[in-house]
Amino acid sequence: MKPLSLGYQKIDMCPNFCMLYYLENAEMTECMTCGHSCYKSGTGKGKTLVAYKKLRYFPITSRLQRLFMSPRTAEHMTWHQSHDAVDGVMVHPSEGEAWKHFNSVHSHFSAESRNVHLGLCTDGFNPFGSFAAPYSCWPVILMIYNLPPGMCMRSEFMFLSMVILGPSNPGRNIDVCLRPLIDELTQLWSSGALTYDISRKHNFVMRAALMWTINDFPTYEMLSGWSTHGKLACSYCMENNKAFTLRNRGKASFFDCHRRFLPHNHRYRKNRKDFFMGRVEKDVAPSCLSGEELHDVVLEYGDIVFGLQSGKQKFPGFGLTHNWVKRSIFWELPYWKTNLLRHNLDVMHIEKNVFKNIFNTVMDVKGKTKDNIKASLDVGVVL
Amino acid sequence: MLFCNRKNMELVCDESRVAKPRASFVLEKNAQLLVYKWLKSLCFLDGHASNISKLVNMEECRLYGKKSHDCHVFMQTLIPLTFRDLLSKGIWDALTEISHFFRDLCSGKLNVDHIERLETNIIETLCKLEMIFPPSFFDSMEHLPIHLSFEAKLGGPVQYRWMYPFERLDITVAI
């Protein structure tokens, strides 16, 4: 792919995910945090240097430029603005509120319809099959929301942006690996890239913005910095939810957390019998913080040191007043706080888990049902 | 203080042993067999779903090797059909409502008015589930549907924001 200028960069990285040997650190041979050597022993001195771990990074700019070079794709890159939208009906993300809000806030960006709206997805999987030795490989994929519905989510138009190799899961240190991508996205937002558009036969400055990320629930923590464990797992309700820990099961339960979303005069609100024993719900639904408010909150927490120790560092009040584990690297994007929807909850996984819970409980599947002895003990437990 | 008042779930203590009575939302053994038998004979149109009858293990009364998409089909079309007449009306209603919620949410064409209706309905549905199932049933995954309709309003149809295409792509990357 190199002759097409679609090559990739190999960036050495610390095997403990502490740092990348990138830009100003490119010449270093030892990790700044853990002191681990960058290269395997026995390499160098006449032999080729072999790094312990490498990050493969596929620059996105040249790939986006490529889309404008082909007449087959160049005309479709403006579909999001040129198609006929029916009022009140959504068939594409461009008709959603988040997109419209973004365009109205950044009018200089939306003025050029060829500017690219991107989405980012990452997910861990084991390339050697689920029965092989545990190994976690994390591809980071970008997709282009400018394209019409039929092309948008096709694998041909999804660009692999980065492969983070295992064997261990990067966890919170994924920010270290995302650094080159975020740098390039910031550059694409601020100065853009001169691109030849074959459908109009002239050059223009193409800019790009990341709309949101797509991730499953455990990855949500890695990308957003809001831990999805424990009682404060929900990143919308944050510290305002009423989840509690079950004594016998030892896990957080979101029982009776939903009545507060009901209208004030709803009959369920006064029901003392069927919900939490004796509780009348008077609270209103928790209000969601806007992107800018969240940005201010996140700024108050300092940086964490990435690497082996990243999981052990806790901000004061963690698990009690907040669930922040880090300041996500996405906040460095200048427009990130104006996005209404930053990280998506994955419908696929939620649907799967809800179904499994319902089915296993109703069919009383041994070992899987939620209606077990411990559940019965929790129902009748005296606090 | 009790978490909640569930007379039908409390353990019954004899002198020698503790017994757990069958809760109202759990099917009887005969009814379970009936369901698995029905699933075994189930046929779908080509391309709609994988061959679900192959997942059924009649000896152990279990489904083995469910894929995410099988769960998707189950959730959206089979839940109301499977449990009809087997569960009591109130429970079946709640399960059907959550099934319809996911079906409407996953439609390729979303109506803005419709989403607002979904947003109000899902609250009541979850409350109904809370009245049926014990507290241990509600982990974070049962709570999140309440925010899904809000996200759909912001981001548009879920087909552009879910992970099916990427999970499929992972296989290609692995090869």
C-alpha cells in the first residue's frame, strides 16, 4: 500500500503501556516511567534493533484524501448535506440533534459540506480464537458519516486507524496509544489538509471532526474515563442514582432507580409495596451535565501516570462522589466539549445482556438465573 | 427493614432444610420443556436468523452457543411469542413491552415523535419489571435502556452507532 501513500507507521512503545517512543521521545531507549528497555536484549550492535512492543498507526489524512480522488466516492462525500431530509424522520446520523447542534456551533466547519464527520470504534478481541491463550488485540477503527446509509457502515469505508497489540489489555492506558491519532485529528480540525476533489476538479482544504465513539460497556471506561463498575456505573445519572449494594450477592443493584423518571403524579410513585420497601418516590429525574460542565469537572482532576500503576491511582472520593478514573484524551480535541453525544452506549450488548438475564431467569437456567438462593436472601434480608 | 416485599420469593424453612419456592415469573418444568420443544421445531426465513433449533439441547434443557444476533432476534420477535399463555398476563405484558421497545428502537427509520413516546414508555416498562423481578435482577445493563432512547434522539438510528459491523470486521482483521 506504500506506493499509494497509504502506508503505516510503526511506533515503538513501552510493553507496559507507559509511553510511546514518538516525536520528542523517539530517540529514547528506556521508558521514562518504569525504566523498561525499549529494545529486546541481544538486538542492536550490528543486528537490527527489535522493540518489545510496536504500535501500528495508519494515518487517516491520506486515506480521506484518497476518497476525494475517486469519482465513485467523491460525489458521495457530500450526501449528508445534499440529500432530501423529511422533517421529523431520521434515517442517518446527520438528521440527529447532536449533528445539527455541532453544525450550528461550528458554522465555519459546516459551511464546507465536504468536511468529514468521523466516528471511532474500538473493541478488544482474541485473534487466535476464544479457546486459545488469552490475548487481547485492540483495533481502532474510524468510519465516515458523510457517506449515504448504504455505504456508511460498509467495511470498505471503515478505516483501520491503529492496531494495539496484546497480550494484555491496554485498559486505561489506551490514551497513550491514541496519542498519534488525537494529534492528527487536532491538526485536521485546526489547519486541515489540502485535498484534490475530482468531482469538482479543484483543490480545497479538507477538515475533519470526530463525532462520537462506539464502544461496549467495559470499553466505555477506557475511552470516557468514567468507571462503569459499582454503584455509580451509569455515566448519565452519575452520582445521583440510587443504586445500592446487595449484601448476599455483593453486587450493585439498580432496583428502584427508575421511578424518579416518571411524571410527578404517576401512581407508581406512591406505591410503597411493590418497589423498595416503604419508599415513596419524590425525586425528579437526575439532570445530565452538558459537555462544557463535564469538561470543567474533568479538568479539576489531575493527570494520572500511565503504565502498570494506572489502575491503582484513585482520585479522592472515587466510588462515593464520582467514578472518574482519568481525564480522557478526547477532551484535548478542541471541539469535544461541544458534542452532545460523546460516547455511545452499545445497543447490541445491552440488548444481548438484557435478553440473557430475562431468558435465564424465566427459564430457570441452572447457574445463570438471577433468581437464586442469594437473591431470595437479599429479598428478605434485614439490614 | 426489607428491600422489598416479595412474599413469593422468601425462603421456606423446615426443620431440616431450607426450600426456595418457585417464583411467579419462573416457568414450571413442563412449560420449560414445551418452550424448548417449540424452539427445536422453529424455522426461519433464509437470512433472518441463524438456525436456532440447533442451539437447543433437549437433554439438559439449555440453549448453547447463542450469538449476539440470535439474542437480537429472540429479544425482538420471540419473547412475546414464547411466553404467551405460559406466564401470567402482567408479566407477559412487561416482557412484551421491553421487547417492543428494542424492536422500535432498532428500526432503520426513526420518527422523532415516536422516540419521545419510547422515552416515556420505557420508564413505565422498567418500573413494571421492577415490580416483578427481585433486586438482584437489576444490574447496570437493565438500567441503561432508559438512556438509549435519549441517545437515539441525539444520534439518529442505532444502526450507525452499534457494534455489529465492527464485531464482524474483527474477524477480517484477525485473518
